[in-house]
Amino acid sequence: MNKIEHIGIAVKNLDASCELYERLLGAVCYKKENVESEAVNTAFFKTGGNKIELLAATSAGSAIAKFLDKKGEGIHHIAFDVDDILAEMERLKAEGFNLLNEQPKKGADNKLICFVHPKDTNGVLIELCQDIKNI
């Protein structure tokens, strides 16, 4: 794992949260995107060398909606940039970690993604990200 790629924050209202984070970070949202496979709308911010992803559910059955119902708004996941997502998935499986998906899938911001089960990581949902252009 190279670096933290972004921190994902679950929010109830994406537009209101974008306004809040623009004021908080002193930066404008540089990208909004719908990720149908995850039933989520996303918004991205850059501050310094860091990225923040806001996530709002588009379906009551989505993982984000369930998270919001259970825990409320807040940090949902920490994403790590990897050079080779398939190799990293194999490495983690060999180390005994359970992955939430067997194959990487297309996520937001032109990334392939995979999640590590939070039961194996002290309750923290970990996302692996690889730029699609680096495949």
C-alpha cells in the first residue's frame, strides 16, 4: 500500500455537506459522480496532498444507507492507493483477511476498488484503490 488515497465520509445530504466542506476546507468540490454499482453519489475535495470523498446513498438498501442508519454521518472508510490491486488482494487473502468482493470493481474517480472486511481490521473499513489508467 503506497499512501492514503482518500478518506470517505458518509453524509445524508450531499449538497448541504458539499457546502459545509467547502467552507471547512477552503476548497471547492472538484468532482461529483454517481457510482451505480454502490448506489451512491460522491463528491471529492482536495486539500494539500489529501483527498476527501463524501458519500450519499441513492438507495435505501445501499451500504451507505445502512451505515447511516446504524452509525449516522461520519467516517465510512479509509482508502489506500495500490500499484496492483489484484496482487494486493491476493497478498491480503494469504495473510488471512476477508475481502468484501472477490474481484475488483469500478469505483468513483476512475479507480478499481476492493474492500477489506472491517471485522478483520479493528472495525475500520479499508478500501484498496488502483487508478484504471495504471492497469
